[in-house]
Amino acid sequence: MDSSLKKIKNGIIDENPIFVQVLGMCPTLAVTTSAKNGIGMGLATLAVLIASNFAISLMRNIIPSKVRIPAYIVIIASFVTMVDLLLQAYMVSLYDALGLFIPLIVVNCIVLGRAEAFASKNTVKNSVLDGLGMGLGFTAALGVIGLIREFFGAGELFGFKLYEALPDAVQGQIQPISILVLAPGAFIVMGILFAVFNHINSKNKAKAE
């Protein structure tokens, strides 16, 4: 496999921020009541990851080691502010839905962790690929969690009311599992997906060995 694709695959599967590293739990639990919100949050984080990794890798040799963490936070905060203002200007409904969790990307351990563990030690190209892979992995995880919670918990998919499209006789026998769109539902869905993801990973590792 090409090294670039391998780095991207690493973030999506091998070191997925949610299902493998168990990072970024706060936004994962809070914003995944719908697939749209989950994907929106993931893409906002993806943009910040790529931009901050690029900038930090570019300046890694001129940032003094004693102030590297404050410097990283300033760089990340700058890009988060840009994303926040863009969403506020062009995607108001998504901005209102995500609310405080957009500014909180500044302290998201995925973003700061990749800055410290990878971007500060690697080339610009590899750092951008790492940010892309981790961002796609985060977006995919939030999207899947949001999709499951929205579909089974509200009977909707991207806002489209699926249950209303069913015949009346069927609607009476099928009811959404409303707990899935509540806080406990996030833990239930994540627990099931953790088990599935780890089972698949274990089988793949066993085959590779």
C-alpha cells in the first residue's frame, strides 16, 4: 500500500480516535443525536486538524520547546476561530446545533495530541496526511454514531421522517427507541460499536499473523 494511503488508513482504522484511542468523548457523546450534527462536528475538527498540523509542522524548528504547548494552543485556537466564524456566517443551523462544542475544539485532546505527538516531529506532508486520516476517522465515527441514534431513536435520517413514510398499520407496530437520542443512548450505541470495531480488528490481526 502507498505510504500516503497507509497514513490515512491509520487514522481511519488502525488508530481511530474514537474506537481505538477513545479520545474526544465529550463532543462524541453530546452532538451525535443526529447524523448531520455528528458529521458537521467531525468535518469542523477535520479542518482544524489539517490546518493546525500543517502550521505546527511548518514552524516546528522555530518554536522553543519550553513554550511549545502554549504555542500549539494559540495556533489551534486561531483555526478554530476561523471555522467558528465561517459556520456562523454560512451554516447557521449547524452552528446553532453544535453551539459551544465548536470553540471547545481548541481543547480537544485529538487535535492537541496530534500536534504534540506527530506534527511537531514530522514533515509538513506527513503531518497533513496524519491530520486528514485522524479527521476522517473522527468524522466517520461521529457520523455512524449519529446515524444509528437518529435512525433507531427518532425514526429519522438526516431530518427525513422515515416512520411517516410507512403505512399506518406498520407505524402502529414500530416505534422509535427514544432512549437512544438521550444521554444514556450515546453510551449504549458507543458500547455496541466499540465491541463490533474491536472484534473486527481482532479478526483482521489474527488473519495477518
